[in-house]
Amino acid sequence: MKHTYHVHLWYAYRFVHNHKFKTPWKTGMKTHLADGMKDFFDPNIEGKKSAQSAVSTAKRDLLKKFEKELKEECEKHH
């Protein structure tokens, strides 16, 4: 029997400007993490590596999103 598992990335963030909190805490979940087009991961060594790659890609995507939002927030407060 083939088993698969899904990976979800939960995150919490808030923006800080000049050491002062500018937004309340926000939480979210990034789902459908994929390594290329593959969004399921077998419970074996290859599946684990593929899942780790999907999480790394998702983290990079979130960082880009946060940097864009931070820039917009900073422009509002200047």
C-alpha cells in the first residue's frame, strides 16, 4: 500500500518599523507546497528530500512576499 503525506507551512508575522510594531500579528498557512509540480511526498528518503525542497521553496516565496509588503508598509509610515 502506498502512503503519502501532505506538508503545510504555518507562519506568523507582524511588521516592525524603527523598533515599533506597526501591524498586529497575522497568521497564515501556505498549502499545496510542491517540489516542481509534485505536491505529494512518499514516506521514504526521496519523499523526505522532496518535501524539504518544497518547504524551502515556500519559505523563499513567503520571504519575497513579506519584503514586498514591508516596503509598502514603510512607504505608508514615511
